[in-house]
Amino acid sequence: MAKHDELIVGLDVGTTKICAVVAEANGESIDVIGIGTHPSKGLRKGVVVDIEATVDSIRKAVDEAEMMAGCEISSVYAGVAGGHIQAHNEIGMIAIKDREVRAADVTRVIEQAQAIAIPADREVIHVIPQEFEIDGQDGIKHPIGMSGVRLIARVHIVTAAVTSAQNVIKCANKAGLNVIDIVLEPLASAEATLSPDEKELGVALIDLGGGTTDVAVFADGSIKHTAVLSLGGYHLTNDAAVGLRTPFDQAERIKRRYGCAAARFLPREELLTVPSVGGRAPREVSRKILAEFIEPRVEEILSLVREELTRTGHLANVPSGIVVTGGSSALEGLPELAEEIFELPVRRGTPRGISGLVDRVQGPEFATAVGLALWGAKRRGKPRFRVYDGSSFRKVRTRMREWFYGELR
């Protein structure tokens, strides 16, 4: 296979599946040329709990994507999520040199905004400018070249647990991949599913993943709030498995094919065959019963999101409404149930504004992986986390020294 360094690869390391999307940059858009997926074995609630199992799943997903795209993948943009994610807004202020804003001033004011005390067990993964203010004039997006005396920057800072973020990087490295950057998954999903008009007017994105539910609020064209809840599709499947007394993998299959967010949205009565445990004979169960097991958990997740938006004051500032995406958003009736809970218009978000193998990535479960590729198309750079980084070199050097002195003895 030929190696194509110009390709952009989004790697969604999820709780229920690993997904790799290979794309070619087309300006700030992408042409999807390959996709690979594999069940995720080794994560829980978005956090790596088994490195070897996660590495194996990543390799298999990447191998599938390489076969479809006809290339060799060397670098990826990796997604990160989990309950360890924290985010907050900060303000920086500096005096403008020469009374004209230059690129160095923008860099300096952003650095001043992020100069906050962060615990040793956490690291900053994103510092995203929201807006700038010059001498009392706010709402400025591009301050370079403007005149003034005082420059203020409002930024959104996202931090993650060092160990959780590093474990994702380590898994990718052990699978033979350089990590160009790690990206918060709801920000990636927003790249793929939200329109500029929605971001400008005000919108909330809810990414219903396998192990977590991620929330991102946009207004005035910039990110205002992010949050991660440790509940997701895994819990829906577990409730169905317990309620129907069927193996977990069978419950997942049944949920995907027959699941509905609320029994009242079912168009008709329908029976389905449910495998039993312990060698017992399969049973026929009403689809309405399945919905009754799923509905309470869906309501709980959406109600917790509503509480988060209400607590932070953002629920009243999303006139564009709610966009639900992620694998669990594919449940029949989920947008309708969300409209009842949020009392706002709700739509299901799928990847948009892309070309190539659109039919293969048109489902909401591919929003994060496609969004990671779009993120990379807009912010292309060199790998920050390489397979053979300094720590790996030190380990090899230490082992060689031990071997060498051992031989001398």
C-alpha cells in the first residue's frame, strides 16, 4: 500500500465501537474515501480500561479503513470523551502595544486567559477563543489590525484527566499511529452536524454515544458551554437485557433494530423474537414492552441534559433548538420525545457538507468520526504525539543500558 501523508483520518475511540474515517481535504470540506468500524472492547464510559483490547479494536478498524481507501494510515485525529472532562470560560486582558492589535497581541491575551491554576492530574486539551473586546467594544471575532488601548479575550477552556487522555494516545501509538491532536468529541460532532446559521443564532448539540452523553452549546458563532454525562446507549442496552432476560449482545441487536424511545410513538403493535439465557427457548415479546424498558432511561438522560442547560442558563439561549446525534439518537421517536422534554424544536443530526462515500457515513453514529476528519481539514498540522516519542526512546535506551552492563558483569 502507498502511504498518503496528505490524507486526514478521524479516529473515534468510543465505548461501543471504534470508527476510522479516511478523507481527502477539499478546502475546509472533505471527500470520504474509506471507513472502518469494529466493536470496542476495552473502554467503559468513554475511558480506556483495557489497553490491549482497545489497541486490537483500533487496529482492526484501521485495517478495514485502509483496505477500503487503498492507503496506509500513519496519523490520526483522535476523539476524547468521558466523565473526567471539565470545561469553563475564562477572560484575559492586556494592554495593546503600539495601539494596533497584532497577531502577537492575540497570542499573548489568550495565553493570559489560560494562565489559571490547574491541578497536576489534569491537562488542557482545548483553548477556544469565543470573542474579543477592544476598549469596551465587544463581539469582535478578528481583532488583528484594529486600533485600541486594551484588548480582552473570552475563551473556552477544556481540561481532561491526564491519565485518561494519555491512555487514548498510548493505545493509538501502540496500534502504530501518530496522533496529530486529541479533540473533544462533542466539538468534533458539531463540525459534522451543525450549520453556521444554527451556531450563530444559538443551538445545543446532544451527542448520545455508547458510554457518555456529550453536550455542546453554541451561540454568536462560538462555543459557549460543554459538558459530558456518564450515561449513554450502553445503559439502554443493559436495561433491555435485564428486562427481556436476554444476552447483552442480543439486547444490543434488538435495540438497534426494534428500539423506540417511547411506546406511544410506535406506529403499530409488533412482536419480536427474543433469545433467552441458559439454553431456554426463545420467546415472543411485544415491541411495546421493549420500549417500556428503554423509555425511562432515555427520559433520564434527556432530563439530566435539560437540568445542565437550565443550571448554566443556556436553555433560554438556544432559539435554533436542539440537535441530537450519536448512535443512540437513531432510536425511533427520540427527537419527538426530546421535543416534549425541552419544549424546543429538535432534529436528528447527521454528517453534512461532505462528499465521496456519503452513503456509508450518513448515519448519526458516524458524526464524531466524520467531524474529527473535518476538524483536521480546517486545522492541519504535524503530529504532536508520535509513536516513537521521547518516553519510548528513554525506555529502549534504559533496556539497552541494562543489557549492556549485564553483559559486562
